[in-house]
Amino acid sequence: MAVPKRQMSRSNTRTRRAAWMAKARVPDLVPITVDGERKLVPRKLVRHYQRGL
């Protein structure tokens, strides 16, 4: 793991954390029907659910 050689300022630390939080969002869920059952699935995983993986 990388270790910083100098102390990071408080404002830089908070900016970095805020930038990470902006990326960490709940994925948009899409309703699909699998085996007659309606499920909410992340858009990226729709094909996998339909194939039964």
C-alpha cells in the first residue's frame, strides 16, 4: 500500500473523501422478470440474471 511521504492538509483530505463519495453511488435498478418473479437488478447485471448466472 502506498504511504504518503508528507502530511496531507485537512482540506485536501476532505476534498479527496468527498470525491470518493461522489463516485460511490447506488446503481440504477431495472425491473426484470425472471421465472415469473419481478426483480430489481442493477443495469449491468441484467443479462446475467436473465441467463441464470
